[in-house]
Amino acid sequence: MDSFEVFDSQKPARPELEVYEEVGYWEQENRVKTNNKQAQLTSASVNVRRGLKGHFVILESKVSAGKEEKYNLIVKYYNDLVEVNNYECVWFQDDGLVQGFTGSWESERARMTWQLNFPKKLPKSKFSMEEIYPKYGERIFKFKIEEGGKLISGESKAVYMGEGFRRPKKRYPKIELSRLGSEGYWNDYETVRFSGETIELKGQSRQRFSSSGLCMISEGVKYTEGAPEYYMWVKTWDSEQKIYRMARFFESGPAHHYVGDWLAPLKTIKWVSVEPPGAIEIMERLEQSSKRSWTYTVWDGNKTNTGKGVSNFVK
């Protein structure tokens, strides 16, 4: 392909997304208590940008507590395919934990109340979280977690500092993430077997590492008949369970969650969907930093659809 898709946008793709943070740099102060003991104070720097032509708001934060640093990445969006609680977000922690939330927006109080919806079941746990936007350029975040007799509560206040980004010192990705290929533009070619028909598709994607080096973000498009289909995925490495995790986002729909096992002799990640559970399996072969290929199977009731493809790095 001679031209490259422009995935950047300074404006939200839909008006519902205007309730989220302004694009630019934020500074945040945090207070966290465990079992109502003395609060631990930390500070955070947060870069906010739009992803996939304005369909997503992406927050990358670095939390500092003395000499210790922690990193988080949050993707916020609007799910047009549900009737209630259309606001959603997915959190990626630096240890590889991934959690998804649905949000209820109260415009009169400028408040978003979040409820955990992925993973579906957390035994013996209670969770509450809300964000309040008292005025332009301010956000108050409150949370409470009760688990195993322990109560963790916290409150953060973030202030908007302006449109520019504060680029943190570059952190190089771990070997588990460096397998995922080079940063930049890729040309994608896919063959789909659907309802007995074979469909050939072309596409493009652009991938980059998060500033922490702990997530790979890819924005992509498939040039389907009628209108292009845009999507985004974020992959990370769970250092606790030694598995890959991925969330795949549709431009105006839900997020699908996957876990992946590294099959070293094959240089392949075997991805299995956990939400929706067991519906999709992907075998992604990472042949080299400039090429990857994949096959997949989708089970939809009594129907089975398959596909395969290859991606080549361009620049």
C-alpha cells in the first residue's frame, strides 16, 4: 500500500467521549489507606491521548513513592452495543493484571460510577470506584476494595496542566514483549472462511510500546466491502502467572479479553478468549521482528469460522 492510514485525532469520535479527561498532561496526588491506618502519599504524572481516530482515550501514568515507581495504562471508551452503562474502561497494571469496568454517568453531578465486569467472578471481594469532575481540568478519583478481611481505600486528585506531553525516560520492553514485533506501520493480509465463502482482506496497523515498555498498543483497520472496520488491541505480559494478556477493542463496541501461552519451539503465542469464554482461538507466530502470521478459529453456536493472515513491517 502506497499511503498510510492516519489513526491520530485531536477530537473525540463521538460526543459521549467528551466526559473523559482532556488530552495532554495531568499531575495527580494520591492517598491510600489499608485497614484505615495512616495514609500512604504518592504522586503521579499522567499523559492522556486519543486513540484510533478519537474512539478511545488512553491514559499512561507513572506513580512515584520515594524511589519506587509503578506504571498503569487505562483505555476508556463508549460501547454503543449495550442499552445501559455504555461507558467502559480497561486497566492494565505493570504486573500484568488486567481488569475491565462498566460505568454509569450522572451528568448533573459530573460523576462516573464504575463497576467491575472483568474478571466476572472475584470470590469474597467487594469493589467500588468513582470519578468526579468538579470543574474543567480537575478530576477526583475514589475507590474502596474489601478482600480477605482487608480494606483498601484511596482518593486521588488530578489537575490538568496543559495540552503538551511530558515524555518520561524511555523504558525498554521486556523480552516477552519485544517478541511482538517492531514499532511502526504494518501491512496486513487476511483470508477469512465465513459461511462457506472465502474473503480476501487487506489492512494496515500501527503499533507502539507504551511509555512504560510494559504494553504493546496496536491500532488497525481492515478494508472490508462497504466501510472500513477499525480496531485496537493492547497486549501485556503477566509476570505473576507467566502468561500473555490481550484486550481487543472494537471502535464502538465491547472489549474481548484473551490469555496467551508462549510455545517456544514454535515461536508462537496460543491465544484463547476468556471473555467471551472459549469462543475464539488464535495461533500467532512471531517469526521475526518484521513479520508475523496467524490462524484463528471462531465458534459461533453450531458454526465454525476460520481465517489466516500475515503482517509485514513497513516503516
